[in-house]
Amino acid sequence: MIKTAAITSILTFGLSLPASAALSGFYNSGEQISTILSSEAVGDAIRQAPIGAITNTGTRDDGAQEWEIRTQDCELKVYLVPKAPAGVGKTTYTVEVPKACE
């Protein structure tokens, strides 16, 4: 009897939770890099210079991903702030560029 009640509770409450699928690290990194490369703010901050490297350098306390974009004359730090989907879906990002290259 207790087993049946426990199983029923798990099925009832466990299945009523919304589904949330996370992207693999590979695809999530690709989403972040794509966001950086399509950002007009990043292009302007590096003065449209060719990119030599893009490196993930960590995470801020608020969860924003820190990335470094290197060009021949500049190392630009940008932050990607995660935006959770309203329902089921993938996390998207907005770009923060604290300081442009000089």
C-alpha cells in the first residue's frame, strides 16, 4: 500500500513538472559564440578588425559568461547575460560590452 502511494505520488508530481532540456556544452558554447559574432556592439567595439581568437574566460557572480575577443591590436572583454526561455526552450544571451578597444 505504501509502495503504491509512493509510486503514484512520484508519477503525479514528477510528471507534472515542466520539461526542461539543456543544450550540451558544445551547442551552448556555439550559441554563445554565435551571439558574439552577430553583435553589432562587438563589431563596433573592435573597430571591425579581424578576430584572432575568442576565449571563454569565466563566469561573473551574476551568472554572465565572460569572453575575451582578441584582435591584432586589442583584447576586448564582453559579457553574455543569460535569458531563460519563458517556457520550454533554449537559453539565449544578450551582450554587454563594458569598454571598446582604443
